[in-house]
Amino acid sequence: MKLLSKESFIFYSILGAFAGFVVAPFIRSLLDLSFALEIVITSAIIIPMYYFAKKFFVKLKTKYFS
């Protein structure tokens, strides 16, 4: 998946919306720490999520859609 392709743009937009509106508020609701520390912990969870989601969808695409 090329970084600036239409497919990549749609994928990262959907994943970003999911991370921003579902995952991040859920993680932050579990924590009762300072704002900066909550952002660091949330980022430490969301950034690897992008990596594994991309890996999963590329594998899925090559298996079923090629």
C-alpha cells in the first residue's frame, strides 16, 4: 500500500477516526492521570495499532483480492 494513494488515504482516515473517537476516549477514561501522561500512554497504544492494522489489511488484501 503506497502512502499517498487513494486507498491509503481512505484507510488511514477511517483508522484515525476510529482511534480518535473510540479508542483514545476509552483509554483516557480508564486513566486518572495528568493530561500529558494520558496523551503519552494513549499514543503508545494507538501508534502500534496503526502498524498492526496495516499489516493485517495488507495480508487480507493479498490473500483475497489479488
